[in-house]
Amino acid sequence: MIQGSVSKGWLHKEAGFTFPREYYFDPVYRRKQDREIHAFLDRRFPDIPLYHMESNLVQAEFARSDQLMVGGLQPNLILGAMLGAELVFPEGADADIRGLPLERLKEAGELPPAADLLSRPPVPEFLEQLERCTKDFGSVPVIPPFFWDLSCRATIHGFITTAFKFCGQAAFIMLFENPDLLTEVHRWIDASYAALIALFAPFLPAPVSGIHIGECSGALVSAEDFTSHILPWASGMGRRYGRVRFHSCGDSDHLLESIAAIENLHALDTGSGTSAAKARRILGPGITLELAPPVELLVSSSAEKDIAAWLDLVLAENQGGPLRIGYHLEPGYNFDAVMLIHKNLEKRGIVRRGRTIF
């Protein structure tokens, strides 16, 4: 019903943890530091389910403290690095890439074939780590790139989101001035992610169980453009991998009809501006709806009545469907407001106090 995670920025500010290149490229180093972070959070929040997990990607019930993460980077960062972008590692923030590797793209023929990407850094290094960790650590679970827990759910960034990351604002200009080129960029993104998932899937304990599509920039496009330029590729992923968890940041009311048309849609993870009532009405009673509390509540010294009013609204509009509330604790959040969400859910008998993983 509720899953909280802490950001790297919060961990750096509160406890001095840093996240150098080794954190992402040395699975043993990462596991050691992750365990230290888990222990810190156990002490800091002994009865609150607030964990060290990648925001919106990890399913707590499928995570283990002894797991080894290989290539635990956001999907578009790995693909960007394969295009030659420089990975950067701020000590108190998430990793990123510098620059726009496809900023000067003029035609589809300039895009490298997906198969050619598989020999580019950092893929060989990740493959070597997977082989070594699997051999050296026996029964300890090893999570490959593009996967984040033991559920075997693949994870990618969405199509316009990845295009924007690599092309910058030119990706949105293509919508109007060169839609055919944007289609080819999305075709290349689809093929590249599929090739990478196929490369790493053999290291999973079971077949790929579904896919998370993080369309973080999707809410910036119109419903018409979403239907033309995102829906076909998202549905293709649904046909290929089965259950789709679709993420759309911000107010996505105008996209709900198109999102509902994604083949094998299983869950919608969206920002707090999206109407739970409209989402439930359009998506139906069986789709899991995942919502974030309004940032305005999390950064202010909100009274308990404000939190209670928001929960009253969401629970009423959800009409009893499967629902999860999720948040990612950032340095600027008011932790008292975060606690009020947990306390209100406890008062309603919806959740129980306690930590269950790690």
C-alpha cells in the first residue's frame, strides 16, 4: 500500500554517504555500501518501511540485502554511454551523462545498428562482472543491467524520454518538423533496449516477467502525439514481455485514454497531479494505480488535516482498486509530513507499522 525510498542526495546530506564510480562498477563495493545504508536506515527508522532503493524501480518484496547489482545504472545512462557520452558520478547525487550524444542527428542512417552496440563499453565490463560474480558467489543472487530486483522485470526509459535525453529539445521539435525521423529514433530505441534485455536476460533466475517503461517526459506531449509516437512502441514492449508497468511523471490526465490502450498494461505509476478518479474510471478496476503524494504536502509544514484530506480523496476516487502510494525522500522534504502519511494509513488500518525487508 505504501513504499518509501530515500534519495542519494538525502543519504549524502544526512549521513555523508557518497556514490563514486566504484558504486556502479564494482558490485562487491556496492553491496558493502548498500548494507551500511540499510543498517543506517534501520537505526534511523526502526518501524517505518523506508528503504534504500532506486526510485520507482525496485519492488521491495523482491529485494535482498545480499544481492549483487551489476550495472545498476538508469537504463538511458547505459545506452547513452554506449553512444559515447561520458558518465559522471556526483558524490551526493544520482549518476548521469554529460552532453547530448545524438544532438546533431539529421537522419536515421546515422544511428548505429542495435547489434553493433553490444560490444561497446560498458557492456563488456558488465558481462565480465556477471560471469565472475555468478562463479564466485554461488547461490547469491546477481542482478544484471536493465533489471533491479529478483522479480525479473525488465526496466527501460520510455521512447520520447530517451529521445529527449539524447537529442535534447530537438526530439520535441521533431514531433512537428520531422515526425518520420522521430519514428525512426523510437524504432532504434526499441531495438536497442530489446537487444540489451536479450543480452542480459540469460543471467536471470527465471524468464523476463514483464517490463517497466519510464516515460518520464511523456506528460509533455499531447494525447494525439502520444498515440502516434509512444503507444505503438509501448504496446510492442507489452507484446514482447507481457505485463507492463507504465510510468508517467506529472499530470497525465490527458494521456489516460492512450495509456489504457497499451497492450498488457498491468500498472500505472504516475505523479500526484493525475486524477485517481479519472484513472480508475478509464483504466478499470484491475489495473494497479501507483501515486505519489503532492510535493506541496511533502515540502511544507502541512497540518495533519491536509494529509488526511488528500488520503480521503485518493482512497475515495480509487474505489477500492489495487493502489500503492510511493515517495522518494529528498533533502528538501519535511519528514514530519512524510510521517503523517504513514500515521494516517495506520489509523485507518490500511498498513501496519514495521520494516519487512533487508
